[in-house]
Amino acid sequence: MRSRPATIDDDTIARAIAAHWLSDVPEIAYLPWGFGAHHWRAHGSGTTLFVTLDQLATRHTAASLESTYAAASALGLSFVCAPIPARSGRFTVDTGAGVLSVTPMLDGRSPAQDEMDEQQIREALTELHRTPPPTGLRRWTPQVSAEFADDLRARTAEPWTSGPLAEEARTALAARAPDIKRWTDRYLELADVATRREWVPTHGEPHNDNQVVAAGKLWLVDWESLALAPRERDYADLPATPGLDPEMVELFALDWRLSELREYADWFHAPHTGTEDDHLALQGLHEELTW
């Protein structure tokens, strides 16, 4: 996230890292990176960590996030930048303002989309999909229910006064209500088809922003979306991959779109002030509605 969280400060983050991972944290810096979680760089005891503060919201419970990060660590694959366990052995710590986790800080960069080494990422995904599922790995489930479109239509029937971008978001969603209904019906039809396909460990979002090239090596980061699912879940940015099931490709394109629309609807229906993150979210909403 570009904006710092309003409910926790750097000193509190540093104390939590020192209490659970490092003996001391003399250096901490907020990183205005990514979207959906807050990040810091923490250095102490000769170690540099990449710190993530996740909000559970609709994606996870505290238990499912813990088991997901434990499963990522258990994969044992060379390209996995996995969470580091705390002294307690757990991978997550509840701060009261979100759930904290850490990974090694990689000295590298994420490639632009047109810079991705498609062969290298395909090889990594093939290895991931062939890996036996770790104990406790959750199964993918549909991100929205059959009532989603009707509930959204009802929510957008009256003006939103929750912030400066609320009405633009509401009217954009309301204008596409028939399409959202059609997408939802097709999505749930395909989700039923998916139960009859092979399921494997999938990253869920292995796009270029979740790839880091460091010292000539490709790493996959941000494993909070790890789940058992049909392999097509990982190929949104690699549609030319041979052997993909077109119905499953369609399913996971809809999975992304509808889950994003649900989150943006919640975002703009709630109080907001028009921050940089708010404007990025509004841009994302319009992009998802242009299908």
C-alpha cells in the first residue's frame, strides 16, 4: 500500500519484530509497495527482513493464513521465498491491527510484465504443481456466492456518501449489474466443473509483481494465496501455455475479476478520504469492469 496504516506505527512494528523474530531492530523503514498489504524493511542482529502486515478481511481467517504460510514453508522448493517462523514456531503474529509475517529481504527487482522470463516461470510452476501438497494446505473455494450479483445490485441502488470516490464507484458498478450477474452465474457453473478436474498446489497470483529476480535467480514471493486448485489458476499471464483447459482458464479469469469487484465494492462503500491508494483502487475497479 502507498499509504501508511492509520492504526499502527513503525515503533510498534519494530517492537513486534524484536519480540518475535530478531533480538533487536535498530532500523525500520516503511515501503510504499504493492496493494492490499503494508510492508516494511527491518534490519537487526545482522539480518534484513521484509515485513508484511496483512488484513484478514474476506481472504483469510487467522488460522487459514497461519496454515497457508506454514504450507508455503513446507513446500521446500528453491524458488519459494517463504515466511520465516517466529521463535514460537508460528509464522504469523496478531498485532491487533493486522497479522504480521516476515520473509528474507531479497536484493533484486520485479520484472516488468514484458520482461518476464516466461520459460523460467513455466518451469517453476510445473515444479510447484508436481509437488505433493503439504499437510494442512487449504483448498480453493469460490470467492463469491450465488447471491453476490443481487446483493451488489441492492447495495448500489441508492447513493453512496462514504467518501469522495464513492459515487463514481457505485455508478460504475450499477451500470454493469446485468454483466456482473452473468459473470457470477457462469463462474459458479465453472466452479462446479472444477471439482471434477485434477487439483494441485497453486500460487494463485504468480504475476510479475510477485516475481523477484535476485543474483540471476527467479523467486516467487507473496504466498498468502497458496491453495489446492486446478493448475490453470496460475496461468492468467501465460495463456499460450500448451495443454490448458479453456474452461478452467475462464474460471480463474472470472475468479480474479469477481473477487476484485467484491473488494472494491466493500472499499468504496466504507469510509475513505481520497488517498493515493483510493485512487489506485478506483482505477482498478474501472479496469475490471471493462471486460
